[in-house]
Amino acid sequence: MKLFFTTLLVAIAATVFAQSNYHEGIVIKNIGDTLRGYIDYREWEQCPTTINFKLSKDDREVQHFDPHVIKEFQINGMETYVTYRGIISMDKTSFPDLPLAADTSKKMDTIFLKQVVKGKYLTLFYQNDKTKTRLFVAENNADPIELKYSQYYEDGTELRVNTRYKNQLIYYVTKYAPDNNKLIQEAGHVNYEESGIETIVSKINGETKVSKSVANGRFFVGAGVNNIRTEVFNSGSSVYATTVSPTATFGIDIFSNPNVQQLIFRAEVSLWYVDAKFPDYSNSQVSQYTASLTPQILFNFYNKENLKFYIDGGWSFNFSVYPKKFNLYGTPIDMASSWSGFPLQVGMMLNKNIDISLKYTGYYSFTRYTYFSIADQMLGVGIKYLIPNK
């Protein structure tokens, strides 16, 4: 089983970076031409510097566009990016890479900005790269202006924070919603984060609620069967017993990008038991009931709308009770109430709401002796219902 998962990981690593994810969209060139076709929509950790485009999904010819040759691209129903040509700040603003003095460095650049919200008066844009995260605001059809924010250490020790972006937002509030004193106060306290500033800009535009087209997460419930092999190791030799246990699961998925849903953080709770007897030790028994909490990272290496194949790994925190403890030659063995393991899992998702998986966990001991141990190995199959969160 370990060889199976190792081989699978190598196969995935060889193919994952070549995988494409084309969605309908448009590209608008600088000369004004509009191309309708398909854009390779990736789960960009940073704003893209170039995009791949096909006129049809089956087209073998791939065109590459960067912000120097196009002024906008849209992935239908998902995201819009526009080209910005101008000055951007270059100071680092995230701990621990803060400058030791005020850094006003800037540069001219041509980049893509992600459109966050567009309204009657203002449009908010987001951009990030290896240097920092930036937010921009544009009035109607005017060029975007960067919202200014900086952090630095004065004299190498005292942290200074420059929040000029608050004054910029207050200016827009007084210009477009001059009687809204509450909004002025909100603008004066908002953090330099996309969600908070999106709310302020939406309210300036007269919108009372910020709506998201796709939910950032979902809940799930499920059931399955575990084949659990329990090992008793004593002074160099081992004996085994097997338990077939039903399991119940529930939890939550959080998407890195809800439109793409390729990288997912999953937190799962599962319930299972062991009932193992060992004839070699006078039918001594391990009776174990366990609740597991497993945070894990799930990656869809094949990622289509109605069919996904994934692999994930995590750290399982197990909490067990023992109605019957193992007895070694008349001595009850102490078994841990909490212990951990590292499960690996492969699976598939069908039609956005069915998840079928195979899980493997190697031997992990729940005793604390030097020459004696009791450990569980698990191979399980399960099915989950992914609850839509609309």
C-alpha cells in the first residue's frame, strides 16, 4: 500500500503542472479587437503575468497574452482583469520582511489588476506579487490609483504604520456620500484587506451588501468502512488482529479559490472503533473507540467541473477511550487517550456533490513503552455528500 501511494505521488507530480483548465472568456486587445474563446484559468497565488488563450477548447494552437498587448480579459462568470500602466509601490509590508526605515521606492510597471467590485462611482482592484499586496481604486473611467499603505521599523526597533489609504477612502466617502458620517468612521478604521475595503467601496457605490458569486466553502457528511489491523509488538516479534469498523464523518472544506476549487483545506471529524482479540496473549483484547480530527490539504490533480480526482494528506489527532485494555501477562497496559497519525487519501468527486475516497494510514502506536507497543494501521473506503453552500 505504501508503494501504491508513492507511485501515485510520482505520477501526479509528473502531470499536475501540465494540466490546463480552460473556461469561456474574452480578451480585449490594445487595438480594440475582442477575441472570444477559452482562457486557461489557474488557481493563481499571485496575479498572472501572462495568460493562455484558445479560440476553441479543441484548438491545438495556444496564444499567449501579457498586459503589454491586451487591456482586459474576462473569464465568464468568474473574474475580470484589466491592464494597469503606471507607478506602483515597491516597499515590503508584511512581517517579517519589513524595512528598517521608511521605504518610498516605486517603479513604472505594466501589470494585470483583478477587478474586485465595480459600481456607480468606484471600482476596486486587487494585485499581488512576490513583493507585496496592493489595492487600487478607480473613479468611473479614470485610471486606477493605488491605495497607500506601509509598515517599517524606526530606529530598527519601533514599528511605524502609515495608513494613507484611510484618508483616500474618506475622501471618496465625502465626495460621493457626504452625509454618511457612519461610513466616514468605518473608512477611518478599516484594515488594509481586500474584504474590508470592498465593503467600504460597495457602500460608497450605494450597495448595502457585498455579494459573492461563489461560496468560499462547504460542509460535508459521510460514511464508510475501515479495515483496521492492530499490531502487538513485544520484544522483537509481532502478532496481528483485524477489525472491520463502520465510520461516520463530517467536516468543512475551505477553497483557496472558490471558482477553481483545485486546492482545498479540509477539516474532518471521523468516528471509528477497534475490537481486536489476540489468542497468543490468552485472548487479551484491545477495545478502542476513537474520534479523529484531521486537518488536511486536498489537491485536485484532475480538475473539471463535474469530475475531479484528488490526493490529500493531513495530520490526524486521535482521541480514544478503552472499555477493555490489553493485558500482558496479568498486567494492564496503559494506552494513550490522545495520539496522532498521518493519513494519505485519494479520491474522486462526481457532479459537485459526491466524494468517493480511499484512505491509508500506516502503523501508529498508542502506547509509550520502549520494547512493547500496540499500533493501528488503517485502510478505509468512504463516501461523502458535499453540501452546496449557496
